[in-house]
Amino acid sequence: MNWQWLRGGFGYIVCMICLGGISLALPRQQSISDITRGSRSLTPLSVEQLQQLAKTITVKIFAKELLGSGTLLQRKGQIYTVITNAHVLRAAQPPYQIQTPDGRIYKASLLQVAEFQQDDLAVLQFRSRDILYTIANIKDASTLQVGDEVFVGGFTSNMTAQKLSSQAEKIFNNRFVFTSGKVTLLLDKALEQGYQIGYTNDVLKGMSGAPLLNIHGEMVGINSLHKNPIWDTPEVYQDGSQPDQDLQELITRSSMAVPIRKEVLQHQENKS
């Protein structure tokens, strides 16, 4: 049995992400917390530090209802870029709104990125004239190994029915949830929608689009799919081939993420 796991390199899809001529290459962060600065070292962060960091870079995404989570990816002047999953935005029609970690709500615009057509990714932007927010420190996902600890923090969108004045009303339980786990598989080629990293973390509905962090607080992927899904289990690679049965069972038992693109990281380093 030849399980196609990655040990050293990572099978990236070549992708230069440009938004209307504006590159998504991330600039060196200027106004970030001590936690984020510390993540650039080789010193692992504590679970408490990782949870606090996840809270500072994760946003809620709304339409008429709470849809899911997103990650603060880039700041250029007053414009912030947020990355999330495409399936999060397909759950409702625009206009979309973004709630930042300080509770402020901003109107968001959806950017059309042709390079994301095969991947379960989408990009939003919003303007903040006077507030500076922490953006994620990204890391090439090829640094991951099976067994590494990884962490996900996002907002749940589970709804409960509560009777008020003899009428049923939907109440959002939109609390922040932080989970830890370990990498179970690293595929050498992407499944449909770009899923390539598997892990044991328990993730809930609404946490799609949240950052997948390593032990140093670096974002290595976008959390996209919880384990044991009722439907939409990824069963085919993007090239049309299929995993063998044993590997497919492991994929089904794992939460899945779309990895951070190698080219984005290289562009970030060039701009720093």
C-alpha cells in the first residue's frame, strides 16, 4: 500500500495570487503583539498564548446570519484582506460583513480571484480607518510533519431553538472555540477543493475559514472541513485520480485544511 504522504517537500499548486493588480504577498508586520513576534522564533508557544493569538487574527463573517470564520491575512494602508473558505460564502448571498476581534463590524467586499477556482478559498476586504489589527504570520506548510501539534480557533455557528412569546426563534451560539490536535496526513497532491492537510482536531460548524496554526503560532493552512462529514467527503484528487481505500478512510476520519501557498510565502519574504 502506497500512502501518498509528504515527509519533506509539499506538492504545491503554483499560484501567484493577485487581486486586481494588488499582490496578496504579505508585508512584514509592523504593529503586532508580543505573542506574534515570539512566533517568529523557534520557541514553542503555550496553549494559552496560541489561543490568545488565534483570537486576535480570527474574524466572524456574516450575511443575514452568521456564516463562519475568516483569517486576517494582510493589511495595506487602511485595507485589510481576509481569507476564508468559498463554501462559507456560498451559504448566503451578499452583502457580507466582518466582525473583528474588538467587536466592530465592517462592510466587506468580495474579491474575484481566478487562481482560487479549484480551491475552497475566497477573499474579502474591508476598510478600517483608525484601528490597527494583527494579521497572521504565515508559514510554508512544507515544514509540517505527520504527528506535529496543530491548533484551530474559530467561531461556531450552531443554532438552537428557544421559545419566546410562544414563538420559536433561532439563537446563534457564536462562541469562540479553540482546539488542539496532531497532523494525521500530508498529501503529496491536493484533493478536490484543495484539501491537503489532515489532523485530529475536533472542529465545529462555523469554524471553516479559521487559521490552522503550528506550535509557533504560524498559520500553515486554512481550516476547511471537519472530520467524518455527513456529505461532501473529498474522494478524488484534483487530477481526477482516487486515493486507495485505506487512505480514503483516514481522510474521512481527519479534519482537513487547504495549505498556505509556497508562492505567497516567497512573495512575503521578498517584500519584507
